[in-house]
Amino acid sequence: MSLQSYESTFNTLFALLAARFCSRKIISATTHFSPRKNRTHRQHVDCGLCAKPIIDILIGVGDKSQLDIPVPEIQDLGYQYISRYENEMPYRRFFLKEKDAVRTHQIHMVAYKSTFWVRHLQFRDYLRARSEIAEEYAVLKRQLAERDWESVNDYADAKTAFIRRIEAAAKNLDVEQY
């Protein structure tokens, strides 16, 4: 598992992706996206936290009935639609993009202000606000990254206890709304 320190270029890459989605009317048709009212979020923490070198995007649509509308347009941008998780997470649509068989981007699309949406942004914002907790998480991620994993899901599962503890602590945190 390869981890990388946060780089300011991630913000630029994210802005370029958001503009591309807007120009194709993928976001605006489903999320009322505009640069000042951004309902598309980077899930990274912006506080120096290491992470897999993947652009990780959370898109919020009006409600779950709109989840399938933008799927073909997102696929047209070169993202692979992964439906295999929908039985356990019917409220989410998942996409990924790879270069040379290495994941470079992933998109989680859910209903705006849904439990999934709020939980992920509370976690992100909690880490942004508490550098000591972000560092604790970074240490855990580095330790886990040294192991050999059969799949990236096994690595993710190994972080679950820590993540659930932080989610519980962040439960009453106001989510940064754009």
C-alpha cells in the first residue's frame, strides 16, 4: 500500500475535475453545483495527513432517486461504474478511474445531507480541527500501509475501529456546508 503526503496540487486537480463535471452538466443537473455553493467535496483533510494517492470525491445529489441519472455521463468521462457494492450500500454509487492499472480517482455519489454525506464530512472536519487526532490517524495509516493486503478493502476494514471512534466523537460537529 502506497501512502503519500498531502500536496497542494490536489486542490488544483480537484478544481479542474469539478469544472469538467460542471461543463458536462453532470454536477449541475443533480447537485445544483456552483463555485460558491459547492456540494462536491474533496474528502481529504488538507492538514498534511498522508493518504493513498487517489483523488477522492464525494458528490451529493438532491435525493436518492437521482443517483442513477448521471451514471452514463460520469462513465463518458472515463470513470468505471462499480455496482457490486449496491446491495450493501444502495444509497451510494461508486466510480473509479485508473491509469496503468493503478487507481487514480474515485467518486462516491450519495444524497446530499444523507447520513453517509454528513458522516464523511464530519470525520474530515474533525480531523481538520484536531491536529493531534489527524496525526494519530496518520500513524495508524502508515503502520497499516506497511502490511501486505489482499485488497484495498482489507486495508480500509483495518481502519474501521479508529474511524468509528472519531465518527462518534464528531457526531455533533456542524459540517462545513458550501
